[in-house]
Amino acid sequence: MSQMGTLLLVAHATGSFGAGGVCAGALALANAVGAPLLGGASDRFGQRRVVLLQSWASALGLVAIVAAAESGVSWAWAAVASAVAGCCMPQTGPLARVRWRPIISTRSRAGTALRLLDTAFSYEGAADEASFVLGPALVGSIAAVADPGVGICAAAVLLAVFGTWFAIHPTARLLTARSGAAVAGTLLTTALAMLLVAQFIIGLVFGSVQTGTTAVATAAGYEGIAGLVQALLGVGSVAAGLSMATLPARIGYVTRWRVSAAGLFVLTTPLLLVGSLATLCPVLIVLGCCVAPYMITTFSLGEQLTPPSRTGAAMTLLAAATGLGYAVGAAVAGRLADLSGATAAFTVTVAAGALACLLAVVAGPLLRRSQATATSRTDAVSPAQSTADTAA
């Protein structure tokens, strides 16, 4: 809601997609910086206090965006407020993924934990994609019947209420705060760096599709439904995300990643032929079928390749890379849309699909070796140590 709402509000107030893209990008870019720092803080101090502080600070930042945009001052002030809101915004999706392993380890039978974790991550991926459906649709609908600023204020209320609920939820107690020594060590390995690039690329897809869709809807005279149209990307994505849990274990994560990356490249190319909302809608639905599998796989690999004491930092770092990609995609596509229209904006999406495919080919062997190493390290842990870790 916040990214789409910021784009709609600032573009409406200034008449420039470039200004709207920069402000929405500032929110995402600041989140890309703040998320891993605060994710690391949640590893050290516990999620409860960190997420609670983030939720309220970010909600106030969203209200400040509306005040700046509607007061008539330079849109640069809206960009500053966007940066504050983005820096503080809690990454509840990645942090929820951190909670799944201790939840499952305390409630599952031996031998079933990995399968249950796979299912949980598939659910989380589908839930994330549902937010990409509901968020833009909700803020776009509010913008159509009232004002884009009302949509952002609604997002601020939801963030304050449900961010607080997530922070104080009993599952937060399963994650104990760790000392500085407990969270020390190397986090950014070569394998994780490849996954960060993968998430940056999917962020490019999100940012450019959102901007290009807004340009198409505005050209058609239906600016208010841009959020609803962009939400179609999540329809196929939710269905595909839920189906990931049914895939047999013999189809490894790297293979899944490569297939979904190839699908991104193939299914983004029709965007260059889109000339109306009628042709854009089915293209977005089909394209979405590759989005959730791609993200689920990268997060699953990230969780496997990261020490448990650094999982919060790793998950939020992956989410931050997505936000950084969104910032770049929205800003570049917004500038191209101002110059040459929606088709130029969608060239960013197609280029991102090509990069995803190339990265999957190049980095696949590295990730397979890293996954094998992480698996052997896990298998080497004695049953007694596993029991002790679970109890702790």
C-alpha cells in the first residue's frame, strides 16, 4: 500500500510520474538500507521491541508523506518523508519466516521438519503475493473513490495496529535475544550475494511493472484503477506460490529457481506489445505465475545457507535487496514513462527478466555446492546438540 500509494499521491499532486517514482523509490531505497540493520537488531535484541518501535515510527512517516504532498511544498519534502517511513518499516514477512523454524522444531516429529518448513515457506510466499494483490487494490480503490492521501493514511493505521500485533504475538517468545558474540561471524557469503542480486532483479520487475501499469491506466483515463490492474500480477503468483508445497523433494531449489527465472524472461516480453488495459490484464496474470516460485526459492535457499543466529539479518537483507530493486525500477521506469510512455517503462521489466535468466545459469552451480555444504554441516550436528538447540 505504501509504495503504490506514494506513487499515486505524488504523481497526482505534481503531475509527474518521475516525481512519484522518485518518492516511491526513496521509500523502497531507505527500506533497503534500514531493513537489514534493524533485522540484525532483532537478532540481537529480539523481534518484539524492535518491530514495535518500527511499526509506530513508520506509521508516523506515512502520515508525514501525506502532509508534505498535500501542503503544496516542494515534492522533495515528500521524498524525505518517504525515506523516513521506508527506513523504519518492519519487514514482517521475512521476520515471520525466521519464526517458522523454532515453531516447527518444537511441534514436529523427527524427519518431518524439513517438509513442514518447505510448506510454511510456500505459505509465506503466497501470503506475500496476496499482499501485492490486496495492497495496491485497496489503496487504488481508495484513491478512485476518495483521495490517494486517504489510502496512505489507511496504510499507516493498518501498520500501527497489525505491526503491534505481530510484535507482541506469542511466537516472538520463541526467538531469544542474542549477545553480540552470538551474532558475530560472516553473513555476506558469495552464495548469499547471488541471492541478493536475484531479489534485486525481482524488485526491478515490481517497480517497473507498477510504474508502467500506472502509465497505461492514466493514458486510458483510469488512473484510479492502476492499483487494481497492477494487483493482477499477484493473482497468478498466489496460486503458483501455494502449489509450491506440492512439488516433490527431488526437484531441488536450484532447479526451481532456474525454471522460474526462465519463465520471468519469457513472460515479460509480451509487455512490449501491450497497448491498452485490456491487453495488459491477462499478461500480468500469466506473468505472476513465475513471481512467487522465484521469491519462495530465493528465501528458502537464503534460510538454508545462513546460520540460525543470523537468519533475521539474512531474511531482511533479501527483502531489502527487493526494495532496492523496486526503487531503481520505479525511478528508471518513471523517467522512461515521462519521456516515451508505458512501453518504454516496460523495457525495464523485460531487461530484468533477461538478467534473472542469466543469473540463474551462472550462479546455479555455486548455489548447489553451497547448499550441499550447508546440508552436510547440519547433518553433522549430533542429536543431543539438536535437542539442546531446540530447548534453547
